[in-house]
Amino acid sequence: MAGTPSFDTIIDKYYPAGTRLRDIYMQHALQVTGEALATARRKQLPLDENEIRAAAMLHDIGIFMTDAPGIDCHGTAPYVDHGPLGATLLRSEGAPESWARVAERHTGSGIGTLVPETLLERLICYADKFYSKSGTMLRKSPDSISRSLSRFGPESLARWQSLLHEFE
């Protein structure tokens, strides 16, 4: 699409090189991208790999606007709002709506009002659950994700189990 910004141009604009926040952001985004691409290939999903890559790299673009000092985010919004904030940012940058919706809905196995609907949204939501932006940043097991999400109630756990069933 003519005029569509590249994902790396958007990242560079909001996550300056040489900062701890960029390092955290990029490590996490690359992990999620790798997981999503591997899953798409393994499951032979009918998705374009460039679209997966861009959406995965931008799914957390809104974190810098939140108050999460542990990952070097010094904004004012609650962390839970990073998805909708990122979607608004991506729309303002002229990014495709599919990228904005992934940002908006990728936390959807935990937030019932913003559940992922499309295959791309569900794939990135699934891949994102395996990696944290804090702690060791190592890949989590499906069981540890289930235990973590069960704290948010049976609906959250059921949404995760549905993603697990779809993509495992």
C-alpha cells in the first residue's frame, strides 16, 4: 500500500536507539515475531509473513505511554491501556488498520472487551503470551501461562485455552 509507513520507521520514532526501553521493546517484539512466524509456518496459516512480522513488531508500540517503570516506561496511563493507546498511535501514523487492531486486541485473552477476532489478531495474542518484557524474558510454558491467566478468572483462562487449542 502506497504511503504505508514501515514498522521499523514507526519503532524508531518512538523508541530511540541506545535506550534501555528500546532494548526491552525490541527483544520482546522479536521474540513474539519469531513465535508468530514459527506458528504460522507450522500450522500453514493463510497469512502473509510480512503482515505477521509488521503486526508482531508493533503490537506493543503503546507501552511507552504507560506508567511501568520496571520496563523503563514513564508515561501516565495504566499499563493495561497500552493496547488501545498503541492502536490510536498506529492509526495516527497511517498504519494499516490490521496492525492497529492487533495492537488494540493482543491482550485479549486477559481483557474480555478487546478479544482478538481475526486470525492475525489471535496469532499475535497467542505468541505474545509466551514472552514477558520483564524478568528473564525466557519463553514460558503453556502451563505457566495458564496458571498466570487463571488469576484473572475462568473467562481469561478459557480464552487462552482456546488460543492454545487453535495454534498448538
